[in-house]
Amino acid sequence: MPSQAAVEFGRARVAAGLLLTAASTSPQTRTNASSHKAACLHAALAMLVAAWEAYLERLVREVQREIADSTQVKLSAVLSLLVDITESEVRRFNTPNAHNSRTLLITYIGYDPINDWQWPGGGLSGVQARARLDEILRIRHSFAHGFPLPTDIPWVRSGNRNGVLNIGTLKSVDKFFAHLIVVTDHGVKSHLSLTYGVAPSW
């Protein structure tokens, strides 16, 4: 059973999928078709990144609720302070690259995902998976600020053009994030059990 954070990510993933479908439907003129496709793909990638960020934020809150124990007065008081600090940090959390995402999870729930964040099915080791996440954030940053897409990322190309997204690329990004959600959920469950002796309600 997935966490509620993962369930919410799934809903956003469906919406991103609709944008991918829209990207494959071309307007009348060729010029408009190119712009239409690029806009849909950029929006889909931005939505997936936003959903990943929201997943991490929700997951941290969810875990803190799971470890709360009202019968332990001192623990509850300490956790209350941590929750307040967490909320302040979450409000500032807006670049969910590999380093920032890992730091958020380590700092506020004590879980280090470094051994879980790999994607064998997608041909990515742990180092490569973290690099892929950072590359996705670079792409999002580029179009969000009106810059051309990076041309030094090998998988960001369409035909013989570098620095161009295509539908296949976005489908891979979608699968990559979906995989990260599954392994992070699983890792956090194990962490709760081994570290806190808590069996999560999800």
C-alpha cells in the first residue's frame, strides 16, 4: 500500500499524462504544431517535478505523524519542535534536486535514500540516478527562466537536434519519477520499522 504522499503523486502523474497525450495532437499549421508540442512537454515535465517536490514534503509530514506518540510527553514535546522547524524548511524547499531532496529526508525523518535511489530497470546506477534527477531539474530551471534547454545532456534530443524534449523522453522521465516514489516509499517503511519500531498505516 502506498503512502498518501505517493497517492497524491499518482494523481499528478495522471494529469502530466494528459499533457503528453496533448503533445501528440498537432494544430493545423506546422509552426504552431512545434510550439504546441514544446509547450505541452515543458508543462508535463514541470508538473512531474512539482509532484516530486510535493511528494517529499508530504512524506516528511506523514512520517512525523506516524512516529508521534501522545503517551510519551517528552518525545511529543521534542517532535512538536521538529514539526515547527520542518514546516519552516518545507516552505523554503523549491529545488528538489538529488542533494536537496536527500538532505530533506535525512534531516527531518532520519532516512537516507542514497542506497535506494537507483533504477536498474532504466539502466541507472545510484550515481547515474542522482545525476538524472539533477539533469531534470536543470531542464526545468532552463525553460522556467526562459533559457534554451541544455545541449550537453545526451538524452535531451529529438532526431539530430540536441536540447530538445520529445514524447519518448518525457515518458522516461515519468517512469523515472514513478520508480523513485516506489523505492522511497519502501525505504521509508523499512526505516520506520527498523529505527522507530513503527508499522506505518500505509
